[in-house]
Amino acid sequence: MEANQNESIKVFCALLCTMVMSIFLYACESWTLTADTERRIRAMEMRCYRRLLGISYKDHTTNEEVRRRNENAIGPHVDLLTIVRQRKLKWYGHTIRSSGLAKTIMQVP
């Protein structure tokens, strides 16, 4: 029973990553990361994992416990905020190497 439930969670996690997270991360390279934006990103990620694992807010389960259960069910993962930061840095590096309007707008010498 436990193995079957973990397989079901893995399938839903794959759907979550391919459909929801890819849509959520669309054009994240251009976001301005403020403290409020970071808080909202973390909240959205936790909301998705709670829904995936069937954990209600009424259960008073901490975010750390949700992360632990998620890692036990599907294995280690990279959080959304880290992915957003990596994509922003990758885009910045791409912009620095280019010559054009984006470089002019960013006022890079």
C-alpha cells in the first residue's frame, strides 16, 4: 500500500513539475526579487506540496515537516527560489555577453 501511494505521489509530482511549475517560472528571469516576492514564491511552493501530499493547513504541519515528507516521497529537489535565482543569473550572463538593446537597457559597459 505504501509503495503504491509513493508511486502515485511521484506521478502527481511529475505533473506538478511539468505543468504547474513550468508555467509559474515562465519569464521569471525578468522578475524583481523583493522580500515579498520571495515570500510569495515560498508560499506557492508549499501550497503545491501540501496539496500533493494531502496535508491540510488545519493539521498545523510546519513547512520543514512538509519538505521532509516530500523528500521521503519523491527524493531530494531544488526549491523554486533557487531555480528563479539560477535562471536570473543565467539570463544576466547571457545579456552581458550579447550586444544589443537588452545590454543598453541594463546600462552595462
